[in-house]
Amino acid sequence: MFGYMNLHAIAAARGDGLKPELLALLERRHGIALSSNVVALPLEHQCAGPGPSGAGMTALPAGVLAFPARTNFDKPAKRKI
């Protein structure tokens, strides 16, 4: 990383050098590498699986059983002990 910064300093003195976006990226990575308290997190969100299809799903996939629909929503069913 220091090699790129040194080359940039030499080239910048002659009116050339790294693009500002690349220079900012290298400086940010260098700052993260120096600090043990900073963790670089990924910018994109990763899910554990495919998104749920919800109410648009008309048929269940093979091997999936549906629970019977509950008809009494007023009070929960009591169990005899």
C-alpha cells in the first residue's frame, strides 16, 4: 500500500498520479488497517436463503405439508390435563 502512495507522490509532483477515487479508497483502507477498533463491513446485504413469496404462493412445493387452518380465533383451545 505504501508503494502506491509513494508512486502517487512522485507522479503528483509531475502533474500526474492516481485517480482521486482510487486514492481515497487506498487511504481509507490504510486507515482501517492501522486501527484495530475498526471493522470493514460489506456494503451489500446477504440473506440466508431466498426471499419468502408470501400470499402470492398458490401451491406448496413437493414434500411440504400445510397446517390445518384455525377457525376459532376468539380464544385459544384448552387442553385437558
